[in-house]
Amino acid sequence: MISQMLTFLLDTLLGLFSLALLLRFYMQLVRAPYGNPLSSFLIAVTDFLVKPARRVIPGYRGMDLATLLLAWIAQVMLLASVLMLKGYSLSFSSSTIGVAAGGLALLGLVEIIKTTLYIIMVAIIIQAVLSWINPYNSLAPLLDSFTRPFLGVIREHIPPIGNIDLSPLFVLIIIQLLLFVTAGMEREVSRLF
């Protein structure tokens, strides 16, 4: 029972921190407007770790690699902690250290990909609902900057039908298919443990 409570706390705290780091990374990547409360919150929550990491890890072509690497490290720490709480021995012997460390690294990467897909999915759903309820909401520019790269690709190939834009539907279907792929990858990598 104690291990379940600790697992829940670790999953919540490290999972939310990793999510905050990923959101910060993607907001910088898509050049989302910073005049909203979400941006201020993400910067306030993650700055204590991101600023020192940027001194060591340089950016690349406008990408804040330090923030992305920190999100991945948080996921790997979460996975290792949960595995130890479930009773797996992570005391690496010389013959299994590479396999176990590689497995944790790959699982962390799969979790980052999965979280990214969920971020895009939630942004598209919220944007669609807000477009029906209140299209001039203050979140509209932020959501538009998140979803424009994905919806734009579909809009180039599939025009609106009867003045209804079906691109969110197609992007959500593609995301669901990609989530099936990541679940399969997660199962395959989990076999290493």
C-alpha cells in the first residue's frame, strides 16, 4: 500500500514536471505568444532547472534542447523509481547495465513521444470546442500556434467540406494510430525488464 502511494506521488509530481518542461519546449518551438498566464506559469515552475541546464546544453536551430533533455531525464527518473518501487532490482551488474540503461532510456523517449501526442490531441480538442463556444477566447492564439503545424498539413490536402473543417478529425485519427504504435513500442521495450 505504501509503494502504491509513493508510485502515485512520484507519477504525479515527476509526470507533471515533465509535462511542464515539454509544454515549455513546444511553446518555444512553435513561437507561441508569451503574453498569457500559462507561459508565465511554465517559466516560473521550470526556470530553476532550465536556466542552469542552458549553460551546459546549447540550443540548436531555435530548439531549447536543455528543456527537452530535462523532460526526458524526468521521465527516466520516474520510470526507474516506479520500477524500483514495484520490486525490480536496478542494481546493475556489468553484463546487464547496458541493456537496462538502454531500456530505461528508450522507455523515457517513448513516454516523451506519447506525452507529445496527448498534448497535441488535447490542444486540438480544446481549440475545436472553443471555436464553437467562444472563438475569440484569450487561449485561441496559443492553441492556434500549437495546432497550426499539424492541421495545416491536412488542410493543404483536404479542403473544408460544406464550410466545415475536417482537419482536426483527421489529425486526431492519426494521433490515435500513433498512440497504438507507441503502446506497441512500450510493450517491446518493457520486455527488457
